[in-house]
Amino acid sequence: MDPSLELDLQLAGRGSRLASLHVALRDAIASGRLAAGLRLPSTRELAAQVGVSRNTAVAAYELLASEGWLEPRGAGGSFVAELPRAAVTVSDRASVARWADSRWLRGEGGSWPAPLNQGPAPAYHFKTGMPDVASFPFDVLRRLQTRALQAAAREPAGYPPTQGLPALRAAIAGHVSSSRAVACTADDVVITAGAQQAFDLIARVLVTPGRTRAAVENPGYPPLRAALLGAGALLAPVPVDAEGLVVDALPADARIVCVTPSHQSPLGMAMSLARRRDLLNWAAARQAVVIEDDYDGEFRFTPRPLDALKTLDRDGRVFYVGTLSKSMLPALRLGYVVAPAWAREALVSAKHAAGLGAPALMQAAVADFIAEGHLLRHVRRMRSEYAERRRVLAQMLRRHLGDQVEIFPAIAGLHLAVALPGVDADELTRRAWDAGVGVESLSRYGLGTAAVQGLVLGYGSISAARIPEAVRRLAKVLGTL
């Protein structure tokens, strides 16, 4: 089928129809309305659309091709040519600034730092935050999606509840109650489009722009900081040590404290029980709240599970944020908040203003996936697999890097952090990428000057069999610094 050119080409009422069509097409290409690489309609179709003879359409295409605007490909048709585009020099930032005072417009909203190397994907990639997608039981989810679609056809429904489908909220409540010792019901759960929407909603509800101070781990998770900054919070970086967030270093005026107690992001230590109690006591004394990001705590490597911080919360101060991106698939974009009762209605209202979130059909399928035990079986299977990858990675690091590397202790998660004293980790990252090994520098996670030079090595998406060669290559690059 010929492509249909859904573009209003205004031809001049006077003069040559050829000249008018030529100018209209040329201006459409020059302005970008017709993008480079776009296949244009046949001359017969174009002539019928704009009301000219086919000979006129043929002549217009030939003229544009001679000028370099079009690329004829014989029977394949005519395509808009790749042309160098002049840099845009006009900005509307000054006019916007007269009436809007937005951190986002000023470029101060915060974001995940750009990779130090943005070239082609390396042959060996220690990518962080990425589970083993290839091992996911897609056939099961596909069957459950079909079931949800068939149910929707029998009983057509409208928009899903803003808080999330009751079935999914109930399934998640049951899952976190049994796996993370978080006592909750379906009413306590708000479904979100991934953990990031959860952070954004909490920030919208809790932050008074320019006044609310939020304490964040340093180093810590940049997208969480971005959500707080975007809402207008004042950030206070707080150091971490072997027991997690240093509670004694919290500023007295902080009203929000953000922590990753089960697997500190990115260093990996778990917050000690004593430190958890100190944090909750500190929050109670200052009427503060805590955002607990439990992003991959399900993948633990100790016989006894480490309960969530929310388990100890008796005052309704902890917002427990979880995600299915690590335990299932990032592409699902499903997360949740187990919220204190006093904040739940506000969170749902904020979510309604931002959008209803995940599609109802996917929510229904995932609810069945959890309720039928598929999630628990998948997590148990992958917990064993990730433990083996972690063991191999640690063994190879010690074998090939020896005393040059210090591995931060971690009892859960999908990555290891390592310190490399005296090494420029950013330069090592660049050279490693060039050698086919993708790694991340710890500097991406810190605020201010990095206190520790080192790397973050994710093993969720690299097999145990490929880890030895990857570490050998990394050690070879390190030897050149």
C-alpha cells in the first residue's frame, strides 16, 4: 500500500501548479514536518490528494530530487533525504521565565546522570537495576493476560480504580506480608507506575516547595532525589557507614528521610536493627516521615530473611515503596506504596491528577500471577541463580584484582559495589567500555565529591559463565591505569 500523506499542503491559488507543489513539499521537508527517511506517496496518490495532474506530481518529485530534497529508490518509491539541519538558535526560556518559576524549566529538577560512556552496548555488561529477563516465565504471564482479556470481553469494564485493582492490591498485600513481614491489607496499598511514580506521588503530597528538607543517603539513588527536587524539596545529603544511614548526622529540621535499609543503594550494606530503631525514634521525636525503598530486598543470600523497616513502624511514619521491576519485569512498570492511613487518600488524589497508572488488563494478569504462586516460585528460583552469580563475581574479583579491590558486604540484591582506592573510577569506566565491559562508577550516585572511588557491578543480566572473562578484561584495563 502507498503511504498516505496526512499533511495539509496549501498550494497557491495563482501561478504554476508545479511551482506551488514544489514549494509546499520543499517547505514541509525543510521545516521537519516531513522527516528524513519518510517514504512519500506515489505520484498517482499525491496527485489525487492535492488535486493536480500526475505529470505535475512527477515533475515536482524530479525537481526536489535534483535539488537533494528527495532520494528516489526506483520501484521502492521516493524518500525524504537526510539533510544537515541548522542548529536552533531561538529559545523561549527567557519569555517563560517571566511568568513561571519551575525547577524543571531551570534545569534543576534532577535526573539520573548520563552514562560516562554512551557508545554501543558492550559485549559484557554489568548493568545495574536489571534482572534476568530471559529467565522470566513469559508463557505463564501470556496465558494470564489472555484470561484477563477474555474476562474483559465478557464483562467490559471502564477505567481501573485510581488506587489500583482490588485484586492486585490484595495480591501484593499478601506477598509483602509473607515475604517482607509488612503487615498490611489491600486498603493500605496504592498501585503505581513503577517505584518512580511512587516517589513522585509521595513528594507531591509531603513537600512544601522551598521549605521541606529531605534527608537522602549519600551516596544514594539519583531518581529518588530527582522526584524530591522536582517537588521543591531542600536536599540534605547524609553519610552512610557499615550499619547504613548515620542517624546522628541527620539535620534536626529534616521532615523526610529516605533510606534503602535492606540493600543500601549503591553500596549494598543492610541497616542494622539498632540503627533502624534509632531512625524510627528520631522520626517520632521530630514528627518526620521515612520513605523506605525496598527495591530488591527479596533477593537475599542469608537463611533468615531480613524484615523491612516498615515491620517495626508502629506510628504510621514509614512509606514502604516496592517494585515488580526486579522480581518480575521492568517493562511492566508496576510498583506500589504501602502507605500510612493518614496519607492514603492524598496519595490517591495525587495519582488521579497525574494519571490512572498501569493498564487494568496488565494489573489483572499480574494479580493472578502473584495469587497463583508464580511470583514466589520465580523469586525463589532466581534467588538461587543470583546467589551463584554473586559468588562467582566476588571470587573472580578477588582472584584477578587481589588487594586492589575491596568488596562492600551485601546480603541481598542484584549488584555488588567495590572500592578501588587510588583509582580514577570514571576513567576506568571509560576504558572498560572501550574494552567491551560495561561498568558504572560510584560517582554517579553521590552528591558532591565522591568519598569512595569504585564501581557498581550488576549481575542480574549477565550469566555466571560470562562473568570470569568480563572480570579478566576489567583487570587488564585496570592494569593500564
